[in-house]
Amino acid sequence: MAVGCPHGGLVAQVSAGGAAVRIDGAPVATAADLFTVSGCAHVVAGRPQPCTSVRWAPDGGGRDVCVDGVPVLLDSTAAMCFSAGLVPQGPPVVVAVHQVSGARQGVFSR
């Protein structure tokens, strides 16, 4: 899955609280993780106002799936992109990425 801001910026997970649990080799994203945005081209009244972070609201979906007591972020988890001044900029765009044929699949925990 690839995540971007609504203005074309790329979202990157910069910490992985659920690193002990992996799905298809990638750490599970949790509500404790930090996400930054780079390359946002959003402009308001001629001034750059780029998205810089994403905040997720997992409590809306319940706490059915947790890692160490912290909710896991699902594709249905609500989120909002924010500027450096914490002005809401719109929800992130989530795009499914097709998996390479023959790649290892499944849920793993160390």
C-alpha cells in the first residue's frame, strides 16, 4: 500500500512501534507510529502550505486489532494530513500496490 497527501506528496512511516509483528515482511503500522510527508505542492493564496505530517484516528474503528496494546492502522482507519502549523489539509490518499508474483506472503511475528 502506498500513501500520499491529497496534493501529491509522499507519506513515509518514520517509526515502527509494531516492528515485532510483520505482514509480508513489513512492520505493522500502529497508532504510535510517526508519519511524515515530503514533496507536497499545496499552495494557499500564493504561499506554500505543504502537508508535513499525517495523524491517524484508530479509535473510530475500535481496538479489535492491537500490537502491544496499541491499535493497528487498517486501510479503513481515518486520517488527516496537516501542515507544519497543524492546519488540516485533507485526508491522505491510499493506493493499493500489487504484490510481486511469488513473493512471500502472510503474517509473521518474531
